[in-house]
Amino acid sequence: MVAGQTAATKDEFAELALGVDSEFTRLFTGVPGESEDEREARMNAAADIVTDLRREDPVLAAYAERLMGQAPVPLRRPAVIRRTASVERVAA
């Protein structure tokens, strides 16, 4: 419970306790399917923000760094494997 509200997920807890939303979280964890270029740009922005947060809000900076460490690397969509049906004839 945070400030009389119950958080059902860790994202909700972070939002209530730290004042961050899902956009903040996605900045540091990424999104499935992002390209390598998108990931690189996002990580560069995240690193700059963490640098600023270390001076302004060390607790939030630590949370952001933890998120960066938990992000699956690289984030990719699962490959779609297309299979064509083949029919084999068996001699009777």
C-alpha cells in the first residue's frame, strides 16, 4: 500500500511510490520488436536521463538503472516461421 492505495503490480507500485508512469519504465526497459537503431537511440537517451537523475533524484536513478539491467537485450519480436503443408502419399 502506498498513500492509501493498493498497487497490484510492480509498475503500479513504482507509479505510486516514485511518481513514474509506464512511459518512464519503457524508456529504460524497451519494447518488444524495437529495432537495433531504436534500441540504441533509446539507450542513449536513457543514459543521459540517468546521469541527470543521479544529481536530482538518486533513488529514481537507482530504479532506472535497475530497470535497464532487467531489460531483455536485445528486444526482438519472435520470428514467425511459416510452414507450408505438405502431403505425402503413402502406397497402400
